[in-house]
Amino acid sequence: MSDLKTTVMPDVSTTSAHGYTLWQLVRYMLALGTWGFGGPVALAGYMYRDLVERRQWFTDADYKEGLALAQLMPGPLAAQLAIYLGFVHYRLRGASLVGAAFVLPSFLMVVGLGAAYTTYGGIGWMQSVFYGVGAAVIGIIAMSAYKLTSKSVGKDRLLWPIFLVSAAVTVATQSEEVWLFLGAGVLVWLWRAPPAWLRHGSGLHSVAAPIAGMFALHSIDGVKLKQIGLYFAYAGSFVFGSGLAIVPFLYGGVVKEYGWLTDRQFVDAVAVAMITPGPVVITTGFIGFLVSGFWGAVVAALATFVPCYLFTVIPAPYFKKYGKRPDVIAFVDGVTAAAIGSIAGAVIVIGQRSITDWITAALALATVAVLWRFKKLPEPAIVAAAAIIGLVVHPLVTPL
């Protein structure tokens, strides 16, 4: 193995500084994008478990900075967290390769499903698979949320109220509020590391909101492809929150405003995102395929993910440069507590959609029990078993 570590690309292959090569991280993200079921909450949990706890490629501080940045910027949480981790030690090249590796597997899957969907006029087995997989995923997400809460919130008396309020707001509104994350960060910052002007009795200055911009694709042939590019760039630039937060936004555009899909097709598109691994936002690729074929899928996916890439790599150097300052650490702690609270609340929100009867409830509880007992059991095995159970059981419990 040592012979492979030549000086051809020393900044990529050297492991002495941080214990891994860029290609090892790319392979991990490629694998996670291939088998990482459960949406952004579970994917963020997998990254923490695998890259911080088990492999120790990243520190707690690296992970918390990435999670905070992903919550503050618009776009899909899991993809932005992956991009940030790629940036930590390998800068733009790492962010680019890691981001592409994370998104590519699920993109190819939704394109294949889109081709099958248009060829055969729908995918009837999808609901049966999601019946089983959706319930198991709730168990997986619950365990991920538990681990994140134990590690990042712990017994901190200031962070626990923030965690609980964020969870409650997420459940009540069924969305993630960026102002709640910002407010939590400012609160902990002012409490733990107040600036000098505050300690001396000066008034508060206004807190700047994150800057959101619009990334527009151009030089695209065809009016419809241009519409797709502009619309999904807008969606990727202005929708805050992880995964499912973009779903109601997309519904208003692709169904109500443009009439590209019917209600039934949109529901199927969301189901495709939930039963395929990788980021939930990859449903934009499936929608793009239904609207305008393969190139529609390419344009929709690129237009959605390029803004989140830019919103990650542009502020990332400042997070790394100033991340050790006490005021920044306090701000990140507050944002992280709110983010994890939102993740915990999302377990309930998603569970309301996936737990529909005693069978799915039992499957979710069984998943938690199995993961608690067998901590090294791979999630893909659980998901595969749940899919088989769904295919067998769902037709029996669904009225004709």
C-alpha cells in the first residue's frame, strides 16, 4: 500500500496530516450516496458516526462548523455538509470531488427510475417499497438524532432549551426556520462570549442575515430547459432547511405554477426521493426527467446543487479562519443545538407520514432495537429487509 502513496499528487494522497487521502473520502461519499437511505437527518448522522467517531478523519469542531454552515445557508443540508467536509483539508478540489461523488449515485438512480416511470406509465411497486423502507428509516433517523443529541448537546443547560424549542417549532410548523438557528447562535454568543461593546453597556448592533443569491444557467437550448434551469436554480438558492423543506416549494412551482406534473406524478416523484439513497433533493432530477427527458434531469439537478455548492465553499474559508474564536464557537454551539433540535423534530414530522398503522410502527421500533443491539449492523441490510417486508405486506393491508 505504501507504494501507492507516491509524490505524483502529494496533497491528495498524503495521510500524515489528517489520516486519510482525498480519494478515500471520495470513495466514502460515493458509497454513502449509493446506500445512504433516510434523507438529510440520517445522512448527517452517518457522516458523524463514520468520519468523526469511527475513522476520526474530522474533529467535532469540523463537523459542527459544517453542520452550522449547512443550516445557515439555503440548499440541501446533507450535500452541503459533505461539500464542507471535502473542503476542510482539500479545499476547492476536495469540495468539488466530494460533492459530485455524493450526488452522482442517486442522480443516476432517479434517471433510471424516471425512464422506467415514463416507459411503463407509473411504478406501482414504489408505494409497497416505501411502506416498509419509510418505517425502517424512521428508526434509523431516530438513532442518528439520539447520537447527535448526546454528543453535541449533552448536559449543557443553555443548549437544552434551544434544542427543545427548535424541535417543537419544527414539529409545529413542519419546516425548519433559519431565523431560529441564527437567533440561537446569537443568544449563545452573547451569553458565553459577549463582545466588548456589550460588556461596556453599548447597544446591540443589527445581525446581518445570510446573503442568498440566484444562480442562473444560461446557453441552454430550448425554452423549457431554460425554464427548468431558472426555476430549480431559484429553488436551490432560496429554500432553507433540509431535504423535505423544498417539497412544498416545488409543488407550488412544478404543479401549480407551470403545470409540468400532475398531483399524482409529484407524489410519485417525492416517493422516488424517499426510496432512493442520497439527498432527498435529488427528486429534482426525477422531476426534470419527467418534464424534459435526460437533459431536463441534468439541468434540474445542476441548477439545484450548484447554488448549494457555492453557498458552502464561498463562506467556508471564513468558518475555518475564525472558527476557533470564542464568540464564533459560542455562535456555532447555539446554531448546532437548534439544528439538532430541528433534526429531532423532523423525526416526528417524517414519522407522521411514514407510520400509518401498527405494522409500520412495529417495524420502526424493531429497527431502533436492532440498531441499539447490533451497533455495527449496516443500514443497507436493514433497508433491504424493510423493502422486502413492504413488498410482501403492503398488498395485504391495502384495500383494493
